[in-house]
Amino acid sequence: GHTGSNAIAYSAYKKLNYKPDDFTALTDLSWFPNVLTVPTSSPYKSVADLIADMKARPGKVSYASAGVGQTTHLTGELFKMRVGADALHVPYKGSTPATMAVVAGEVNFMFDNLVQALPQVKGGKERALAVTGPRRDPSLPQVPTMAEAGVKDAVVVGWLGFFVPSKAPADVRKKLADSLITVLNDPEVRKQISGLGSTPGGQPQADFAKMVAKAVVVWREVIE
């Protein structure tokens, strides 16, 4: 499961044939933040610059997303809520067209998937203003977190994780969780996951369950 299927979907769809209690979270495979990017030609040199312009020109500053309901869209909505300013959402049909729209200057900013944005930032086609993770990302150590940039309660990470039906026997759930966590903490496995641009998972079952539960609440707040 992932952020969309096991957190966002519960509030994004009026009718869904499953509910949170149907699943038990075991552990995460990997997680990754989004990164707030602007075109390199943008006058915004910081998150504060962007917020100031959003407040000066309500609804005139635009941001791209990979589509309605995607984390790239909802992170933008969360940002608007946290800073008390408006911006125009421009949905694209997928991450690549949205990223290219930022590069071309068609929109003012985007909360892009870090893996997707990294080549553009490293290549000098986009400027990264902040990452949405709980700490700075090793791939962009010079880029502040949203908290460091002055925006509180805006930690957003996408995650992939393992779930089983809640009706699965407790001993089976424990054995699966323990086995997955052992594998995911193997140095070679962690190296492979890191090589894909994500932070390796393998956290304790209770911690991942809390992470999922918190995501359900945060995205419900945004969507409602």
C-alpha cells in the first residue's frame, strides 16, 4: 500500500470498498519527501518570497500538480492552509508534464516528488526552496526543511509500506512484520533503496502504524 491507497483515498472518495480498520500496517518499505521547486528564472529565492507574493496577489500565483488528489496537489493545498494565502492549482496529467511546466515557467511553483525533481534541480533547471520531510534530505543538504523556512506543521512524506488484512492471525502478522523489518534493515537492501532516491524503511510495526494513522488524519483535514 502507499500514501494514496491507505491514507488519501479514505477521504478523497465518497464511496470506497475498504476502510482503515480492514488493514494492519506492518512496516514501511521506503519514504520520500516532496520538494518545493520554482523555475530557475523565478524571482523567489526563498519560501518567504513565495508566501509574500501569494499574499500580495491572492489567487494569481500558480502551482502545478500531477493531478487532482495526488500528493503534489494536496501538499499545495496544505501549504495554502498553513500560510493563510491562496494560489491557483493547475493540474497536469502526470508528474513529468507538471515538472516540465515548472521548468518552462508555465507555473510559479510545485511540490514535486523529490525523485522526480532531483535531476532538474541538480541540472540547474529548477530551484529548490524547501523539502517537506522532517529533516534535510542528504541529496539536497543545502535546502532547508519547511519548518526551517518558517512554515510549521507542513511535514509531508510519501511512503510505500506493507499491510495485511486485519483478520490475519496475530502470530502471522508478527512473523511477517519481524521478517520484513529484518530484511529491510540489511545494509545491502538499504543501499539499493537509497539508490532509488528514497529513504529505506523497516521501522517497528507500531511506529509505521502511527505514521499511517497520522497521514489519514492530515489528508482528511486538507480534503475536507
